[in-house]
Amino acid sequence: MLGTMLYGPRDVRCEEVPEPRILKPTDAIIRLAAACICGSDLWPYRGLNEITSPLAMGHEYCGVVEEIGDAVTTVRPGQFVVGSFCLSDNTCPHCRFGFQSSCEQREFMTGAQARYARVPLADGTLVATPEIPEDDLIPSLLATSDVLGTGWYAADAARVQSGSTVVVVGDGAVGLMGVLAANQMGAGRIIAMSGHKTRQNLAIEFGATDIVSERGDAGVAQVRALTGNIGADAVLECVGLEESMRQAINCARPGAMVGYVGVPHGVNLDGQAMFFSQVGMLGGPAPVRRFLPYLMDLVLERRINPGKVFDLTLPLVDVAEGYRAMDERRAIKTMLRV
Amino acid sequence: MLGTMLYGPRDVRCEEVPEPRILKPTDAIIRLAAACICGSDLWPYRGLNEITSPLAMGHEYCGVVEEIGDAVTTVRPGQFVVGSFCLSDNTCPHCRFGFQSSCEQREFMTGAQARYARVPLADGTLVATPEIPEDDLIPSLLATSDVLGTGWYAADAARVQSGSTVVVVGDGAVGLMGVLAANQMGAGRIIAMSGHKTRQNLAIEFGATDIVSERGDAGVAQVRALTGNIGADAVLECVGLEESMRQAINCARPGAMVGYVGVPHGVNLDGQAMFFSQVGMLGGPAPVRRFLPYLMDLVLERRINPGKVFDLTLPLVDVAEGYRAMDERRAIKTMLRV
């Protein structure tokens, strides 16, 4: 079958790979309905993580169950399923606390930019739809697997509440999903920080009430001006760089929370500065599994359309162009027909 | 009158100082019922903060109002009052959000290790009791001004809830008050980390269910063992050093919050490590004013006895010995008769 392998910086290839097989009784094999490229795939693509052996890329997925291991009881072949990019047993203490992304058995999904994929810990990870969804819902269901779930977690970790004033730092796909999430949670005001017209427009479509196009200190000053010099009640940090983190903290009012979901690269926080800012922080890989049933329902009821975040669709064989388009910010997020 | 001045490292003196006067119409002058020494007074005492000119020491206070400025309306001469060590107007947006310690007009109290003290922003800062309290309640009322309010905030920031498993890092007066606070909030289990017998005993008296006497990695291993390798739901960091902060984070389960109230000295946090620990953080100077009416009621109703944290009482003239006793950990907290 066709799959996607990363060999080194900017060397990603669609090539023939072995079909996945059941390796453990808790595995399932799914036939993907569609695949996509994640912003976090760009870290190794750009050479920021060392690649010691070729990586099977792709961790966002939805599709039809082909085969299950002997121990799998909650899904069966023929069902349409979505799963989190974090694989979890959904029974350990951390899972029960709603932090499935820190499951005692946690693994990270791989190999989903392909025709078929193996999903370990299928019982704890996969959620089936009542019936096979209509085709036009596939992009939005695929989005729940990671990008929407991650934006949602950012808003949850930032404790967005009804009426909150929210700032979203980062206009990538996750940031845009953060806007959607804050809107669904009833935020009174959503300030999206973005300097790109197409992303600003999408942010507004997802519920942003204000756009700040400046970054850094100038952007913070704009947010302060918009909030009567108070700062935001909740800030979603969806980038993971030192500058964006500083921007996020400086946009927050004392007592606010920053929900941070961009994997931090080179971010160091000074304890004393954090203390006197009195801004709270909660981040980490998103426990998408906690939110998944609810988010899938929102999609199936057509109450949200997160699939709009895909602004480029390519056949799987052109996956390399999909990476390039995102790397060069020509595309927000690339969907792959498999 | 007699007051306390810090001239340099370990050079603290009780000496004749001018009586405070009303300087602004929002000031009040109070006659202190008692004074005390704070753990945070030891930072400049030990030379960790540079002293460019002599400091008027003391920021915890309760007593009788002597005089008020023309603009003061909520307290009047003759009333017994307690105030927070953070002076606040209690009307600005940050105050209304319950973060009075980040008040737009915030000042820090000074000069309260004395007979009389000036309290700026009296209306927003002071809370009067219905009548003059009995003498034996003075230590506990004095404790609400900072040490109890700070321990309480640590528990609040760590989101201690009914049934929570709580770890308290630090067996100073604030940590012991954190134990009391967690107990009042209904924590199911309170693990106090302390290697000192007298402090362990006081922790147990305040509600600790378990004592861990090891520190660092050994202490963390003990907490893990006590919690079935899960970690705590809420951790109170009441020290402010790199080692204690690391210990606090490592005791927390994913999704837990660390409430940190020790002013961080030399604490640096690695963003990526924080991310993957999935431990949240909220700290800062405690917004004692938020909790003060409730805490004063608990004391007046004799439901709590935080004044037990004072294990040394000296006349004000012996203030230097009070500092020495705390510096050498011979005393947990020193009360001063003024």
C-alpha cells in the first residue's frame, strides 16, 4: 500500500510500505477515510527533531474498521471510527481523570498518512459513529482526531467560560480551532492574533470578534487597548515558541490561565516573572479522547464545521507537496485523499 | 515609637522611629495588637535582595484604628481591623476578579513590626470585626493577614477540592497553613513533606494525614508510593527554590495544579518538560483580601486556630532575636508583643 515516510529534513516521500497487521490483541486495523498533515509534523520535517531512522508519518485519522485483535470489544469491523492521536487505554487513573494523553499505557499514533493504519489500544482510543457518516462530514470528523481536539483542550485548559474574553495566539490550524472552541464555550469576546488575511477571515468565520495583526509587544499593546488595559481572562497559546509564549502570558490578566498546546521549542519560563504576572499555565498533549464523543456529535449534528480548516486537498501521492505548502504557509492544513 | 529597621544582611534593629502620619486621604493609622516576622522577611535579612536604604520591616498586621484620612468610609477609629499584606483598592478590575494582589493601585505593606502603622488604601484593604475580639484570638487574626491567607491561596490556586489528595511542599509557617487550608477545603488526604519533628506534629494537628520526611527524588518516590504511583491532585509549593519547585511538579499527577506561593528565587522552568508533565501552575502574591472576611469568621467562630503557628513570642525590642530564631529554624514563626 502507499504510505508516507520521512527520511530527513524536507525529505518526505509517499512510497510503497507494508500493510499494517494486528500485532497485539488490543489492536485494530482501519481503512482511512482521509488523512492529513499536522503542524507538528513540520517540526521533524524542518529538522528540529533528530531523525535517526525513517519515520512513518501521520497521526490524525478516521475511517472504517477492517480488522480487530482478539481482545477488542468496543468496535467491530465495518464501523466508522475516529480516534485520538494519543492512544490510551481509557481505564487507568490518568484516563479516568480525563488526561488520556498521559495514560499509563500512552503511545502516539503513527503511520496514518496511508491507506491503512494500525491503531493500538483500540478499545480505549476509538469512538464509533452510530452509522457510516456522509462523505461531506469526513473532513470535520478527521479534524476531531487532533487539530480540533487540541484547540478544544487549549480552551479547556485556559478555562474559557461563558462571557470570557479570550485571546488566541497562533493562526495555524490549531489556533483557528481554538477560536471555534472558545466560541462554542460561549466566550464573549475572542481576539485572534493573526497577520494573514485568509487566516483572519477563517478566524472570523469560526467566531473571532477581533483581529490583532501585530505580534510581540505591539500585539500585546493592542490586546491591552482592546481590553481596557485589563488583559484577557483566558489565553490559548497554539505555537510553542518563546516569543509566542511571552506574548500569550503578557496578554493575560492576573488570575487568567494560559492553555498551551504548541509543543514548546526553546521555551524557558522565569519563575519569579511568572509569579508576579500571576498568570496560570496548563498545557500538554491534548487529551482528545475526553472530548471526542462530544466533538463528534457536534460534527454529526452539523453544528460545527471544523473541516473548513483544510484549505488544500491533495492525493496521497502528492504528500510532499502538502508538506511544502504548509511549511511555506501557502496552506493552513492539507488533507490527503487516500 | 519603636519600629523595626533592616540595615543590611542580618542587621535588623528595633529602634526609635517617627510615628506614622496620614499622608493621603485614603490612609488609616492603626495601633497594632501584635506584630510578627514573615518567612519572606528572611530573604532581605539573608542578603538575597539588595538593600539600598534601610527598610521599615513588617507587613502582617491587625489592631485598632487610631485615625483615618478624609476619604476613608468603611472603617472608623476604635474598630478592630485586619488587612492584607497587599494593599488594594478592592474596586479595580483585578480586585473584582478576586486578584487584589495585582490591584492596579497595589502597594505592599511596610513598617508593621512597630507600635503603630500606616495602612494606605484603607477602604479596600481593611476588614473590621463586629466587636473588639478577645485577646486569645489575636495570634489567629494576625495570621489571617498573610501567612494563613497565603497558605489558603496556595490551596485555592492548586484547586484543592473535597476528596483531593494534596501534597504540601515546605514545612514553614505558610506550608503549615496550606495544610490547614486543604483540610478546611475537605481534602481527603494531605501529605506534608517535612523532616522536622515539631513541624510534622503541627502539620498533623492542622490536618495532615501523612508525613514524608525525605526530600527531592526520594521524597517524590515516597509520594508516588503513597498515591499508587498516580501522584497528587493538588500540590502546594510553599518554599520558592528550584529544588522545591521540581519536587512539587514531580509529585503532581497529569492535570493537577501546583499552587506556588513561595517567591521564586532562581527558579527556571523548561517549557517542554512542563508540557509533557501536563502539570498546571498558578502562583503569585496571595490575594488575601479575597479570603479575609471568610478566614476572619472562621477564627472568630473558633473553628480554626492558625495562631498555633507562632511558636515563639518576644517583645518588640527583641525583634533581632526573632529573626535569628527563624533564620536558624529554631522557631517556625515569631510573634512580637508591641
